[in-house]
Amino acid sequence: MGAARVVELSAQQARRVAVRAQLLTAQRPTDVLDVVRHLGFLQVDLTSVVARHADLALWTRLGSTYEPEDLEELVGNGAVVEHQAMLRPSEDIALFRADMDAWPGEPPLREWQEDVRDWVAANDGCRREILALLRSEGPTAARDLPDTCEVPWRSTGWTNNKNVMKLLECLEARGEVAVASREGRERRWDLAERIHPGDPAVPAEEAHRALAQRRLRALGVARPRALEAWHEPYDVRDVGEPARVEGVRGLWQVDPTLLEEADGAWRGRTAILSPLDRLVFDRKRMEELFGFDYQLEMYKPAAARRWGYWAMPVLDGDELVGKVDATADREAGVLVVDAVHEDGDWSPDRRARVDAELDALAAWLGLEVERA
């Protein structure tokens, strides 16, 4: 057999594939569940400087027709479930069951996996008490569950001695408990069998490939060996077609179904993105494809910030062009725009498009724009 065809992408084509894959072109989607299914997941982050990430990500794609109650309804009726701090279509849980069954992983285990396995085993009595209480009482907050751990959770960070929380997260990863709901920032836990659909596990290799395909569908163009992380543990492998991107070293994988519009009738739009949006979340990929200099600065001292605590990237067409530093002051009824950081020279038309998007964001929040 001959060598696989390598798609040659211009820098603009690669950007357009990525933007189209993230549903950020002028052709907006219309259904909330369809968007969640296409993106694969929405990260649960309750920071609401402007709006919660999941709501902002959905508004950015759906526009003014989206209301946070739409997502809450999907969670309430079980169409969307929270799993390991991600909101996912409930039918996708079957793709994680093999990994749940193999928790903490297929051998050979890494040292940290062995440590976590041994810690859960050492606290099996507490585990059994928690499961029994959930079975009898139903959804329960972690603070109302017994901490009878014989071996405390040790960490150099804030999770030190957070025994029940860490045990619940381990039991979630192995498919024994699940988040039933949230009240504010507090999770309420129940037995996974009451929350997750009863679909049988998809075999691990088949499931991992399906997840790789979904990731590539959502990203459009990605490295074949993406850096593994807790929130997104599957690379895109060899799904799609190998590609080279103009001006960027190494090979990528591209979703061939997205190539046609990269050359065809492209219609972009202006969007103000959550700092956690998947178009920009992988900062290395963002820099390679878009040449965009950006990082979330909420964890930096105020004096060290260049763009702002929750500065939001600005997409205009197929380019990332700046950052908006804004805060929703709900008591005052205003969206305070402290700064609009322009990368390069903006045309009057670009400024007008960004201003219009800020007005639309404020209107969706039920606020007025107040420009500093």
C-alpha cells in the first residue's frame, strides 16, 4: 500500500477548519443538545465574572435564543450528565464505562495510580458507608456524608485532608457514584446507576477511537498525539487525514468533512469567547494555528496582568484579534467594559463589529454596557 495522502493546508484554511469545527461561523446552530453533542463536552466552571463558562460557550454559538434554563433542563431530564467536571451527552457515558471498570487504569500502572488505588482500598469501610447512605437517602452533599477514612488524603495543595471529596471523585471515576445536581457551587451525589443510562460498556479500544473521532470533529485540526490531561484524556490518534499546516512544523490530523468550506463560501462572524473556550483552551495549538498571544490571568497578581482578570479572546472571522476585559455588575445592571485590547491595527468596521457583539452580550445578560 502507498503512503497516506497528506493534506496541505494554508494557515487560513487551517484556521477556518478550526473555527467551523467549533460552530463559530455565521451559520449558527439552533439546538442546545446538538451543540453539546457536537462539542463533546462543556467544562464545568462556575466562575461568573461575566457568565458561567458553559452558558457563555453556548451563547457564543447559539446567540440570543439561548437561555441558561435550556441547559438546566437538559441536566434535569438526564439528557446531559456531569462526569468528572464535564457536562456530557448522557449517551456518551457508555464510552467511558470500560475505563471506569478498569480504574485506575490498565496495567502497568503509574506510581500515582497505584497510590490512589491503595488509598481507596485502605478506606473501603468509608466507601461502603457512603454507598449505603446514598442508596437509602438519595442525592446528598459531600458535607453530609460520613468521613470515616482510616487513612487521610495527603496533598501539598488545598485538597489535603479533603477525604470525602477525594473519595467521591475516585468513586465517580470508577462509575460508582455520580453528580445528581448542583445547588450553587455544591455538588449533590447519588449512586451512578440512578444517574447514568444503563447502556452497556463499549469495549475500550472501540470507545477510545470513537472519542478520538469526536474530538477531531470538534477541533477540526489537531495534533495526532495531543498532550493528555485530566479533562481531555484521549488524543485524536490517526483518525481523519494527516495534514501539514503552512508555517507550522510537524504533522496534524484534519477532519476531511470540514475541508470543503475552508476553500468555499466562507462566512465568518465576530464572537467574544470564554477564556475556557475550546478554540483557545489548548494554548500551544492556539498559538500555532492563530498566532495569538493569550493566557488566563485570573491567578496572576493584579500588577502582573496584561489584559485583565477574566479577559475574553475576540474572534473576528478566522482570526483571533484581541481581548475584552469586562465584568458583569448585576447589582448595578451594567456590563462594565474596562478595556478592549486590540492586537494590531483594527479597522473601524472591526471595532463596530466588536462593539455590536458586546451590546449583544450585555442584552443577553439583561445589562447595559458601560465602557470605561
